[in-house]
Amino acid sequence: MPDTPTPATLHKNPSSGATAAAATPSAGDSTKPLAERGRTALAVGVVEKIAGMAAREVVGIHALGSGLSRTFGAMRDRVPGGKSSIGRGIKAEVGEKQTAIDIALVVEYGVVIPELARQVRENIIDAVERMTGLEVVEVNIAVNDVHLPDEPDVEEEEEEVPSSGQRPKLK
């Protein structure tokens, strides 16, 4: 097996011990633009966080995720070192050039859901394609709940529980 050139040997003078083939890049490498020499891999969490931030920018979104995932997420947010809730309610499948995103929403009462879904979809597609260079092939939106003005948030309900470890007194 011939010696594989390293970046250090590519810059050496051929007379300093490196072979002439190692000193000059192959014809196939020199025709590629510098930006195409290598791969960039994106973690699924990166796409999920970008989509989560883009969805939250749309007015009319109360929360992301189903009721159960919001409840567990609120508890997880309180644990030191717990996972961030930015990507909660979002699932992404990421390939080399394309991605598909599923998102679960809780909307505010009174919003027009088809219009909200259109805005969320456009915002997510724009942000993910602009920031990652991936083509977003689909954004599937599931509206799991409507938040009414007089309903407390899941996070607010949990904050009312005393943190002393004692059960609250019944009235």
C-alpha cells in the first residue's frame, strides 16, 4: 500500500524526501472547488433546534409537543444538566442532502389554524434550508391542543407544588 500523503507532506519540496506524486495533488482534486473537498455532517438535534426556534417565532404558538412531552420536559428542564426544551415536540430525519420534519403544536385559542400551519411551515423551511443547506422535503404539523386563555400552563401548575418534598395540604 503506498504512503498516503498528509497535509504536511503535500507542502514539502519533492527533493526533501516526499515523492513527486505526493507533492502535487491529483488531477481530480484540483478541479474541485475548495468548498466541495470534504463532508459536513449535521446531527438530528441541530435540525430539531433550528426548527423549534423557527416555529416559536410564529405568533399564535403556545407550546411545542404533546401534553405528556411538555409535562416531562418541564420536569427535565428543572434537573441540572437536563436536555434543553428547544427541540421538544420536533422529530427530524436528516440525510446527506435532505431532511423531513414532524412537529407537534399547541396553539392559542382564536388563531386560524390553517394559516398558522402555513406560517410555521414556511418559517421552518426557510430557517432550516438557509442555516443548513439541506432541502426540506416536508414539514408535517400535528396540532395536539388549543390553549384557552383561562387555562394555566403545565409549567405553571408544577411551580405551585411546594418544593419542600411535602405533599400540599388539602383544603
